[in-house]
Amino acid sequence: MSDTIWSGPVLSGRRVVVCLCITSVVVTTDVLFIHTFDITTPIEFVTEVVLHALGFYGGFTLMALLD
């Protein structure tokens, strides 16, 4: 039953992993080169990754539901 839930259009473990990977690359690039966000501590880095990953996940979930 849990496999069906996690592979459905609303909840997807694969989508979570992809969103975290994309967000980690984007935030790391920003921290190292662009400096758009003022991230100085690991806690701020994790917070930015989690917040942006939730946004990516929400967008991908919306696309999966409308597909």
C-alpha cells in the first residue's frame, strides 16, 4: 500500500530526491559564485535548501496532477 502512495501523483519519493538534488545544486552555486542570498551558516544553507525544495516539489506535484 505504501508503494502505491509514494509512487502516485501526489506523493513521490523520486520527486523528493530530484527536488533536493536540484535545489542543492542551485543553492550551492549561489553560495559559491553568485551571492544572491546572504548565507553564512550551515543552518541557513539547510533552511534555504528545504524551502526551495518544497517549492520545486509543489510545482512538480502540480504538473503531475494536471498531466
